[in-house]
Amino acid sequence: MRRNIGNSGLSVAPIGLGGMPMSIGGRPSEADALRTIHAALDAGMDLIDTADVYCLDDDDIGHNERLIAKALAARSDTAGIVVATKGGLERPGGDWTTNGRPDHLRRACDKSLTALGVAQIQLYQLHAPDDDVPFAESVGALAELRAAGKIAHVGLSNVSVEEIEIARAIVPIVSVQNRCNPFDRSAWDDGVVQHCTANGIAFLPYSPVGGGRGKAKVATDKVLGAVGKRHGVSPFQVTLAWLLAKSPVMLPIPGASKVASAVDSAAAMTLVLTAADLAELDAAFPT
Ligand SMILES: NC(=O)c1ccc[n+]([C@@H]2O[C@H](COP(=O)([O-])OP(=O)(O)OC[C@H]3O[C@@H](n4cnc5c(N)ncnc54)[C@H](OP(=O)(O)O)[C@@H]3O)[C@@H](O)[C@H]2O)c1
């Protein structure tokens, strides 16, 4: 039932928690966010995905990392929990911009270590390639951070198969995080899911239930709803179980800002879809 994060030696429950909705615009109170993280852990999630830029703007960098650190510090059962963060973006005036320069990545990693309150980050992901910086230079910075022991494992996000291979020639890559859900199947069209599956690299579909705006599509989709009705579960759970069934390297990280969302998503870990369910879903969402 547990799934490996590539060949890192780390294994986690098949559904993780995405931290972004707890720190961007429209975020919940800190007390509600802490309750949501604790509910996710109580429900069996032990992978939390975050980033330095899950915040309001550049003055708020590290908001989500500090929140997660606070939630974990309040408990004594956090030994096996994997926190994956990212560097390589900035939030000037609340915008999302790339900065893959090695000096920025080094500074960002140091700030993430402080925000998370750890001596080493278990999984550090390059948030996105920066068009203004040779990709190999950004990845090289992460390889140096790994050699220095500041990060244990390197992951990538928003990358192509070609970029995965450039990176793997520089440093072992244990995970790839790209957008992927029933309504955005580009991760199959561009071959990234297939490549990760063939090479044993964990694939973390982001916005797995459609994202902040797209979640309404999942909520109202007829096929997801019909399959859910047969099992007495939400269309969100059906979506997550379908993703899990698509590849053994899948590790969806649904976001949540409410306890109910986190608990519902966690229940997808034990939802077993039948061959008939999967055939119906695959016909509706061909990959
Ligand atoms: N690498 C990247 O570039 C990138 C980009 C985007 C996201 N991410 C990561 O991926 C994670 C997930 O993506 P996302 O947050 O954009 O989108 P998502 O997981 O598709 O959707 C998140 C929203 O859907 C709702 N939701 C989730 N599960 C639900 C359930 N079981 N029942 C009802 N509602 C549910 C939540 O609502 P409530 O808020 O009301 O609980 C949440 O805000 C993020 O949190 C972040 O860690 C990475």
C-alpha cells in the first residue's frame, strides 16, 4: 500500500497533502490550517508538499513552511513524515515569477531550512525551469546542496522528459511534480507519466482534483459522480483513486484548507475501484 519516492529509500502513504491552499489568497486562519494538517496526519497522510512561495508575496515567503513546522512541532508522532519543499520561484507583489539562478536557489534553500526548522530537507524540488537560466545550472545548484547535505533528495517540477534526462545526468532525481488531473492529461500527452513509470521516478500529480478553480468540474462531473455513488464516496476520492490506479509511481498531493477536504482525500487511499469503474473512467478521460 505504501509507495516509494523514487529510489530515495523513503516510502509514504499513497495520498499526500498539498499545502498551497493554506497559505495563498483566501487562506484559512492559522488555527484552521493547523487543524487541517493534523487531520491529514490523523487520517494517515505522511507526505506534505510545500514551497517557499506558498504565501501572499515576497514579504511572506516561507508562510506555508512555517505553518507545517508549527503543526509538526505540536506532535510527538512525526518521525516518519516527509516534508517536500521547493525553490526556484518568487512572489514580487503577489505575482509568480521564476528565478532559477544558483545564488537564488542557495539562499532559498537556507531560508527553507530555517522556516521548516530542520537541518536537512528530505525532498527539495526545483519549482520550475527558468527560461533565463540554463536548466543544467539550476539543477547543478541542487546537486551542490545535496552534496553539502542541506537536502537529502532532489525532485523536479513543471518539466519535460528532455529536462528530466538532462537533470538525471547531473544528480539522481527521485520525483517529478507536474499538473495532472482528469481534465488536464498533458502529463500523459508529453510522456512524462510514462517516463517516470518506466524509470521508477515518483510522479506527484499537482492540482489532482482540478486545482482551486477546476475542483468544481470534479465536483459536478457525471462519470466521477456515478462511480462515486456506487462506492458511496465523493467524486474527489474517485479522481484520486483513478490517478493511483494509472501507475505505481503516482503520489497525488491534493490540496486542502479544510479538515473535511483532507479527511475525504485521505480516504481515497483505501478506495478500490473495480475493472468496470476503471474502464468507465478511462473511456471518459482517455490518457
Ligand atoms: N509544482 C507546482 O507548480 C504546483 C502548482 C500547484 C499546486 N502544487 C501543489 O499541489 C497541491 C495540490 O494542488 P492544488 O491545491 O492546486 O489543487 P487540488 O489539490 O486539485 O485542489 C485543491 C482544492 O480542492 C479542494 N479539495 C481537495 N480535495 C477535496 C476533497 N476530497 N473534497 C472536497 N474538496 C477537496 C480543496 O478545497 P478546500 O481548500 O476548501 O479544502 C482544495 O483547496 C498544492 O497544494 C501544492 O502543494 C504544485
